[in-house]
Amino acid sequence: MARLPMRIVPDPILRTRAKRISNIAPSLQRLIDDMVETMYAEDGVGIAANQVGVLQRVFVIQLPEDEEPRVLINPEITRREGTREISEGCLSIPGYRGMVTRSEKVRAKGLDRNGKLVRIKAEGLLAQALEHELDHLNGTLYVDHLIEKDQIWKLDPHEEEPDEDEPSENPAPPHSPGYLQYLRRTAIAEP
């Protein structure tokens, strides 16, 4: 297994819809193993293939209480129930969180790594992770679901907030003050 480099906003692959997988080949098995290794290394709950630069419809999720990671190939959410406002972050937008609207419960389906159909009924963190990772495969980021554009904040309280009166034309590096302003400006603007 290998740790893969994470793609960070504004990398255009994060805004690109991933392609359906038609063959569960050995190369896909290696990708899944590498995605799991990367998720562990990044201390994440889930990771979608386009976050590591691969436009295939597969993601992995492992909640703290799970013994093994869940793999979903060609995932779909078949039902959503209720809504809730919740804080969310992303490995592709490091150092930031935002308030988003997510479903209370979801039903999802897809194939496991062996090609067997899997159906999942989820609520809480698992429902949130399923929606979040499927969004990635559709080229959507959590900032597109912000309740309000200013409902995003930097996790490091010691770093300065950007000056709202000085917009930057180009995105700043993720750990610079201008990056938060870039995220707020582009949030919801791109589906």
C-alpha cells in the first residue's frame, strides 16, 4: 500500500464528475488499498478517488467504531430523510470547517470491493460521510452546501482572519489568510 498525494482546492479534479467503474480489476484493488492507507495517514473518516487524483466512482469510509473500512464502488444514495445543520470539514480543504445542511438519514447502495451489491441504512456520522464522499464523486464540495457563505471558519485560532476589504483574485495556499476569503467567495458559486 502507498500513501497518495491529496488534491487540495482549487485543483480542478475536485470539481470533475468521476466516471462509473465497469470492471473491478487488480488496479482498482490497489487503488482502494492506497486510498485506505491515505485516509489513515490523513486521519480522515473517508476519502473519494478524485481526492487522490483518480476520476473513478469509488470511495472508502471508516468511522472510529468500525473495525474495517467500507468500500463503495459506483455508489448511489437512494433515499434521504430529514435535514440537520452540522459542522463539516474536508481533507481537500485542510484547516477549515463550515456549517452545512445534511440529511438525518440516508439509504445508499453500491458494490463492495469484490463486486457484491451492498445496501446501507445510515444516520448520524455515517449518513454525513456517505453524502460527503458521494458529493466528491459528483464534483461537489462541502462549501457548496454552506448554510451561509460566511459559515466557514479556520480551525487554527492563532492565525489571522483575512481582511474582507482586500479580495484576492487567485486562491492563496490553504494555510494562508487569503484562502478563507477565497473559499467564501467561491462557495456556492460553483456546483
